[in-house]
Amino acid sequence: MAGKKTRAARDTQNYTLHGPLGNDVYHGISNDPERRVGEHERDGKYFTSYSVSAKRSRPTAERDETNAIHRHQHQNFGIPPQYNEAKVDRDITPSFGFLGNGSKKKSKGNNDFGFRLF
């Protein structure tokens, strides 16, 4: 008889710091997002509001954080949110359709991520 699978604890939340124009300036995860937001404020990060997700497992929160950063890069010419440094795919090479066939820069052992502007 196979062992019963246990669910990962849902004790982690994603949070996003928003700039004055509603733009995302940071994506993060924490088991205490209000404390973490206060730390960002004390560190001098400038933001005007923040949003917090429902609780989820740590692996799910990490995956969602990475996806949010990559989505931001995709929508902003490869530029990550203002204060994010970790989990940023620095190998993004924007491809412009009017310059010929765009391509996706691939790297082994890394999440393949690229985008086409046109």
C-alpha cells in the first residue's frame, strides 16, 4: 500500500510593492508580508502601496514570484521590476520583428525565457 502524500504547508504569501503610477517595483514572498513590507520601507525602497496574495506553499509562492518577475520583464523590454535582483533572467535578449527573425536565447539549466516585441 502506497504511503499517503502530505500537502506542503500553506504558510507563504506573495506580495507586490507598487509605485506611484501603479507600476510594480518589487515582487517578493514571505511568511509575514506586513513585516517584510516594513523592512523594505526602512531600507529606503520607494512605493506607495502593496498587495498580498492568499497563503500558499513555499514552492508555489517561489514559482509565482519568478513568473511575476519574468512577466514584468516581458512587458518592459527585458527590464526587471525596479528593486528585484534575485531570480531575474539576465539572458533575455529582446528580438525585434522588423529586424528579421527574432529568436529566443536559450541557456542550459536555466529557465528559457525570451520575448518578441512584434
